[in-house]
Amino acid sequence: MHSFHYENGSLHCEGVNLDVLANEHGTPLYVYSQATILDHYRRLSAGMSELDCQICYATKANSNLAVLNLLAREGAGFDIVSGGELFRIEKAGGDPGKCTFAGVGKTRAEIELGLEKGIYSFNAESEAEVAFISKVASEMGKVAPIALRVNPNVDAKTHKYISTGKSENKFGIDFSVIREAYERAAALPNIKIRGLQMHIGSQLTSVNPFVEAVEKVAPLVQELKEKYEIEFFSIGGGIGIVYEDTLASGQDHWWGEKEEKPLTIEEYASQLVPLLKPLGLKIILEPGRFMVGNAGVLITEVLYEKRGSAKTFQIIDAAMNDLIRPALYEGHHDIAPLKEPTSDETEEVDIVGPVCESGDFFAQNRALPPLEEGDRIALLSAGAYGFVMASNYNSRPMPAEILVDGDTAHVIRARQSFDDLIQGESIPARAE
Ligand code: LLP
């Protein structure tokens, strides 16, 4: 489910009128629904309840302290990819002992921090990395818990920038050499082999690649369990969400009249639990997008309409620096006016930002209800990989973030000021 709907002609997040919120906090503005995040976490946990399952939320999807704190209080662990994320987890009240540390390029400082904080597992992506973790752990007189990330060479059938489980990707260790890699890792000092990890890609809209990968890797997991007494098998994240027509139904897994049936949690669980249960291990999931994607919107205002000879442009006050997914992955975000349309009339328009780049668009040739200057719209499904990928490009201050809980709106990150933009910068003193 998600908690965005029209009420009395205005788009609401839970009990909060988004137009009122925008009057108070300005635009562009990120707004998240607490109820939606909790619903997603609880539904996934319930689906996996037959397993000894630990959800390690992929922090990178939305790392606001309030979001992390919400999930930590539900019992979530965290998949992290940097020292900065580990710092956030601690600040948010998360447990480092439930953290897995992913990524192909962990630095010495990050490995030291992970060891000091006692993270659950370093998910290592190359033999060189394991050797380095062993060296750092030995120097610190600590034992480093590790898992290797296997690349199962399965096609996740997703956008090429977010596909990770094929041999040509930089991620993980090839399935064909993984056994030897474990043998060499086990022989290194100050290393404890704790598990096996994989992650085949993001925004998967079918369960089949997950099934294919788990079936392929399960025999290896059994072998590793017998040989090294591993405790866990992480099947990564990647559960896709629906980006189209979510508002009409109030569902985030809605297929309306579309032919393709997107992935539901029920299907994910019913296909994977029977394959995972016989392994008798802790199963780790690393969902990011599923947890927060449909729980967030970016509210923005139409500044100008520009009628060109070929197209009509609606120029809005949000830009690619605020939400880069359309520019980077041709990502689709549904667009909903904050005032409920009163007729079915639409007009084909491009929704573009103010930045001087052709990639600075949010929709092209999109049929939308007629918009006027000053109208506000919501870019939907912006809760994952939205604010976290924002930048100060064009010296644009980053938007504020709001977490809605019922009728209450909490500011969970203040809008940046101009002073924030130059924080840490200085002009060298020069001899005259
Ligand atoms: N685990 C690992 C090791 C990952 O690399 C990722 C995401 C996840 C879990 C979480 O995947 P999710 O459940 O969110 O699909 N910025 C892109 C997505 C990049 C995903 C990177 N890795 C986007 O906006 O589509």
C-alpha cells in the first residue's frame, strides 16, 4: 500500500494536505509517509516469517536519520556501503552488530571503523579485498567476519546501470571460482567466514531471476555450510516497485489493465521461502527501493509555461539535482497535481527543470491534466534514490524533507541555506 490519496480535492499524505505543507515549507519538498514504510517492512517480514530472516535495509536508498531510526525500532539491520552510512546508523540508533558492509572498494579507514564497531559481516567482492581486510584485522588484533559476494551470472533483466549479477559487471566473485576463493580466504589470518552474499540487480519486476539465482547458488550454500559452518545466506535486495499508475488504485503493486503483472511480496515469498528454508541458515534480505520508494514524493511548483513550435514545456522549480533518476536511468515518475483534476482533459507536455542541460526533465510528451503557473505537482515514487542522490549542482540548495505520521508532519531535514552551500569552502590568502 501507499498513503497518498485525494481528499476534498487535494492530494494528501496520510492525514496531511500536501498543499498546506508546501505553503509552510516551500518547494521543492520531499515528503515521506511513515505508515507506508512501516507497512512495507512489516509485510516483507511477515512474508518471510517461516525463515530465520533478518532484513538489512539498504541504507543508500534513503538514509535520512528519521527513516533509519524508524526501521531500527522495527528491528531492522542495515546494509551499508560506506563509513558515512555506518556513522548514520549509529546516530539513528541502529545496531552495528546487525550491519552488513557491501561495496567493491572499502578503504582502510572504513574497514577499521567496521571492525571497531563490530559489524556483522564485511561482504567482500574480491580476493584482494579479503586479503586487505585480513591484514587490517591482524594489525588491530581483531577477527573480521566476512562473506564473499558471488556473482551468479544471472540476467536480472533490468536497466543496464542497475544490473549487477552478470559476469561482465564489476560486482562479486565469479561463480566458477568462488570455491577456491573461499578456500584461500579461510586460510588467511584473523578472518571468520560467516556467510555468502549475492545481489543480482535493482528494480526487478519478475521473481524469475531471483528464483534462478537462488536455485543456482543453493548447492554452493550447502557446501559452504558443511565446510565452513557459515551462518547466513544473503540474497541481496532488488525487489522492484511499480512506478506507473500507483495513485489511481492506492496500491503500489497494481497492474490495472496492464499486461505485465509486477512482482508482489506474496509472490516473492511464496516462490523463495521453499527454496531457502531447507538451507537451515539465517537468510538476509537487503531491500532498499521496496521499503521506501512508494513512500515518498517530491512536491514542486510550475514556474512558467513555454509554448514552443514543437512542444509545450512546463518549467518547474525542481531540477535534476533534486531527483536525478529520469536523467540518469530514464526513470519514470508519475506526476499528480496537488489539486485533484475535475475533468479527464489532458494535454501533452514536457515537465522540465531550470538547469541548463537537456537531461533536466521529469517527463517528456506526457499527457497530464492542464497545468498553470503556480500549480503544484507531486513527482511520485521518489522515496528511494531521490534525496540521497541530490546534489548542489547549479548551487541549488537541497530541498527539505518531511516525515508524515498520521496528521503530523515532522521536518526531518531542513532546507539548505545559501550559507550551507559554501560550508567548508575558503579563498586562499594571497600576497598582494
Ligand atoms: N544490496 C546491494 C549490495 C546493493 O548494491 C543494492 C543497491 C541493494 C542491496 C538495494 O537494492 P534495491 O532493493 O534498492 O533494489 N540509484 C538506482 C538504484 C541503484 C541500486 C544500487 N544497489 C536507481 O535509482 O534506480
